[in-house]
Amino acid sequence: MEKSNRNKLNSFEHFFIVGAQRSGTTYLYKILDEHPEIQMAKPLKPEPKFFLKDELYKKGLDYYEKHFFTDSINNVLRGEKTTSYIESKKAAKRISNNFPDTKIIFILRNPVYRAISNYWFSFNNGLENLSIEEAFRSEPSRYNNYPKDKISVSPFAYLRRGLYINFIKIYEKYFTREQMKILIFENFLGSEKSVKNLFSFLRIKKDFTPSKLNSIINESNYRKTKLSDEFQSYIYDYFRESNKRLAVEYDIDLSVWEK
């Protein structure tokens, strides 16, 4: 069994934004980084991926604390955002081993729009050369066909990555539901009430309003994407059962995701 690297003398509590990719995690990071009681891991990009990459994890938790955080005593809570964690049982287990009482935050976006945004991210970064419909339909045969020594997760998991319930269940093996917070991007964006509820979940002061509350950060060009009616129906049907399970099992209103 893999042993914890936890430094027993460390007085900081931690939380983790584990994903999902292209779902407002950068916006969430910046909202939380403004709070005077929070220190977020730096830099924002590239993400730390400490609990995912073996070569980093072997360096130990002291390296993690000193490399990604300053020694400020004014912050009582430290947070990390690494969106690749959501897909990784290894990362979930390592986080649990080192921070068993931590908080885990998911922010989820309409999986159709998330998939389209993911496509444009891959395309704009030179990882994709197929049309969007070709890319989505050929995903099963391409999912594992990527340079794993250079990229932490598949750049072609456009649809699969939106089956959120499957990934949340990974984390339920290591954390209680009371430790996990599921945010819906469309309802969270610009909502001061939702932000203050998140502050309560993290047990920090609620009387703070981030200046970036109404900002649009890291927006992609998914709104310009034109899909045929038939293909739109195909991808909405793809997510229907997963969305239903997510709504029922976690008592979440997902009506904002309906076509």
C-alpha cells in the first residue's frame, strides 16, 4: 500500500478543485484566489498535477508545499486546481492518503458545451485536425491514441469526459459526500449566493465578494460552432442517462442543461 507523505507538523488545511476540464475551473480558481483566507497553488498554468505524476509525487509533500505555495502565515487554507485529477483513481487515492479530511470540489458544465469547448481547445493547441463531428464519432478508436509521456489525459475524450457521474464515483471511494462539493457552472457563474455557499463549505468567512465574480475567463469559441440537428440529437442522447443519474443520485437540478 502506498504510504502517505503527509507532514504532521503542517498547519494548513487543503482543498482540491479536481475538474471538470473546460467547465469554468479557471474562473473558480480566480474567485477563490481572491479570498484573503485562501492561498491557491501557483502557477495557475501549467497545473501542478503533483498527485498524478509519479516523478513529482516521489519528491514528497514538503516539496509540494514549498514549490507550489509560499510560506505565508496569513492564509489558513490552501487550494490546488488540477483538472486531470477527476479522471484518476491514482490521484484520488494519493490525495486521500495525504489529506484524508480534505474538501473536493467539482464544477460541471453542460457536457455538450463542455465537449465542444474541449474540441476547440484540442484543435487550437494543434492536437486535433478532424472536423468536430468526425472527432466525436471516432472518439472510441482514438481515445487512447495520444502521447502519454507528454499529455496527462487524452485530448480526444470529448464525450467520455462528460459522463461526470463515473468520475465522481471514483472519488466517493475515498471521500464522504460531506467532503465533496458539486457546482453547476451555469448556476454558479456570477452568483454571489453560490459563491458564499462555497465559502461556507470551505469554512471561511462569507463576507467577501470577489472582484472577478462577473468575469468571463478562458472563454472558447464554442458558441460559433454549427452542428446539424441530427448530430445535436446524437450528443444530447449520449449524455441523457448519465445526466439523469447525476441529478437523481446527488439531488441536483440539471434543468439548465436541457436542450
